[in-house]
Amino acid sequence: MSTEHDTEQDRARDSAQGTEQDSGHRTDGSGAIRVVIADDERLVRMGLRVVIDAEPDLSVVGEASDGAEVVPLVRELRPDVVLMDVRMPGIDGIRATEQLVGGMAEPPRILVVTTFEHDDHVYDALRAGAAGFLLKRARAEEMVQAVRLVARGDSLLFPAAVRELALRHGAGGRREAAPNRGPIGRLTEREGQVLRLMATGLNNGEIARQLVVSQETVKTHVGSVLAKLGARDRTQAVIAAYESGFVLPG
């Protein structure tokens, strides 16, 4: 994996510490984070199950081979996290994500699993409501950290990859930031600063140090940004920032 991915996964590991105590995830009585795996390749599902079930705080409660299977399975099992292959026959990971996020009062956190970080399907899945994405070649340690991270409500972003995808989805031709119109225009100056730092992949602690404020203050600003943008999580807010021209790729 690249140096940037290693750095971002280090941030994910730091953020995931204390997940069991801090998260509000549903459990099966054992305290474990419940995971459903959706992938059309049986060997991939088997590999992911082995990695996840090896952790005492994680548990695979179901598997699906395509999007048509995963939607009713998730509604029945109510897992905390779904590892969703973005490319599956029939109903793909994008449509399945849309159905789960849009059709459930309390949808699970969806982590897209993909072979290529610059896959346009990943961007579409993030827009549909996925909390982040993970490369299939990621190390076992990175996979379990990612599951813990999204289970507690955080997002898993790779800024360089999101910037590259944004270049191909409407923001590539801009050389100057667009005027602050619509929901973006309702952000305060400080909230705008926080959103720009979110787009670089910084977590709350890193943003706090950058702005010389407390983490609690940053958390309040992040919540305000999400509310004003109508964003479900940080991923959605960052995508909105790129697509509006508030943050420029590159």
C-alpha cells in the first residue's frame, strides 16, 4: 500500500482505540460488533470471515453473494457494519447501499470493499451513503480497524483517492472555489475551516490541534456542519464540499 494509505490507516487505528467503550453499536449480548459480508466471490467472503471472527470484539453474523440477498438479510439481522463489495451481479453494491440507507430507520454502517481505490463505483457508493471504503488488498489489521472505526460512527476516507474521484465527477474543471451558495453558504467561517480540514482526512483531534481549540469544540463544529449540509456523516459532507466547489480537488 502507498505511504498515504499507511498514514491514513495509522489515523484509523488511533481513532479506533477505545471503540468498545465509546460506540453505540447494537450487539448480540456478547458486546461484539455484528458484521455482514456481501461479496459475490465465495473465497473473498471466507477470507473476510476468518479475519473478522479472529477478533474477540467482532462477529460475522451473515453472508450474502449479491445485493439482492444482502438487503433482506440486513433487515433481518440488523448488523452494525456491512462489508459491501461494490461490484456484484444483479443488484450491485451501490444500489444495495441506497436501499439500506434510504429504507431503514437505523441503517448499518456500510464499508465498501473494492479492488481499486479510483473506481468510479466507489464514489457512487460514497454518495449513496457508504461510510468509507477499504481495499481488498488491505492487511488484516487494517480491515478490523476499519470495521471498528465505522461501527462507532466515524468515516474512513482516503483524501487523495476522493480528490481523484471528484475530478471525474463535476469538480474537475474548476480552478477557483465556487461562491458559497445553498447549504454551504450557511456555514460560519470556522465551520468552513473545519470542513476543509475534514476533506484532508484529519480527525477531530488533529483538527483541534490545527485550529488550537478543544476537541469538544471541533466536535460541535462538525455536528453543525453535518446538520447544515444535511449530511449523514463526514463522508457525505466532504463529497458535498467537493461537488459544490467549496473545496477544490488537487
